[in-house]
Amino acid sequence: MSRRRVQLVEAGRVPYDRALDWQRTLAAARIDGRLEADVLLLLEHPPVVTLGRTAREAHVLRSDGLDVVEVERGGDVTFHGPGQLVGYPIFDLRGPPYRQDLHWYLRTLEDALIVALAELGIPAERNAGYTGVWTRGRKIASIGVHVKQWVTWHGFALNVTTDLAQFERIVPCGIPGVEMTSVERETGKGKGETELWDEAVAAVVRGFERAFGVEAVASDEVPGRLAATLARA
């Protein structure tokens, strides 16, 4: 039996507001059937702070020089920046192998990242009571999602070579005292940033395939062009 295919799009470094427009357009098209396949957008952002639905303004400690954006995802405050692998699954949970279950979706996202980090030599786990992925007591990946009519957008942020000092500007995910970490920190600096990034992307893709039971098919589609086409349809 063939596995459900997911269109994999690596978009490079994209301003947050542009990627948000892409997600909303792709999700709307997936809901009404104009977009036939699920999409996994992988990219990174210039520095930005985002506030989820439960965010408190007091959790932004220093916003100088940064855009602060309120969005519809779940969760509190987080930082996005260069060296952070951000994934936006546009998945229609209404069909197999998925479930129409938000708890299942969140746990499966965590599973995908835990599998990926294990491949990179990092022992990762959940932290009871929180969403995201930890290693050795430090948080390495954040998750915040939005679901409408069982179609998902927003997603995860995995610190690969992220400047961890930037998290001192916020209370990450609204968790006082949390220590953030990265793939680079946990594996040492023996590899170049590009090599480490490529390894992390490949591991995350395989993690998604295993956890969700799908086949990721690389696409050279430009997400902005795809979104514009769907918006006009």
C-alpha cells in the first residue's frame, strides 16, 4: 500500500509575514480542495518574535530591533531567527494515515522531532505538561499550531545553529527559567553550519516520514508563486 505523499518545499530564508501569508493561502486552498496534496514548508526567518494565542506581553523582555507579531497559533512567545529550522505542515487531518485529533497531531509532531534528533545523536524527549522537545533538561524545539476544519498550519521551530542569546529577550514559551539549546550546542562545533543545517533538514524529513507514515516528495515549486496562483483560483 502506497503511503500518502507530502510535497516538501525548502524555501530558504523568508520574512515571517510573507511565510504567514503563504501558510494562510495554502491552508485555505487545502480546506476547499484547490490544493490537492499536503505541503511541508521548511525555511528559516530573519529575527522576529511571535506571540501565540496565550502569550503575555510581559514575556517579551526586550523587543528593540525586532518585529513582534501576534498570530493565531497556540502557545506563548517565541523567537525565530537565522539558524533555526522552521517547519510549517499544511496537513489535512481528515484522511488516513492522520487522525482528527489535535492531541495526536501535537504528539506526532514531537515524535517526528525526537526521531530526527536521535538520528543526529541527540537524546530528546517530551517534558510532561509542556508542548515541544527537550534534551538533557534543555529545550531544543518549540511547537505551536493552528487547525481549521482539520487543516493545519504554523508548526515547529528547531534550533540548529541559532544564536541562543536571542532567547534572553523573551521568556521562551512563557516558561520561567527554561534553558534553550541547539543542535550545534549539543553536538559540538566540529561541523560547519551548512553541513549541520543540511543534516538537520534531512533528519527532520525522515522523522516526519516515520512519525506520520507519509512519503515526502521534494518539490521545486516556489511557495510564493503557488500561493499566488491559489489565491487567484
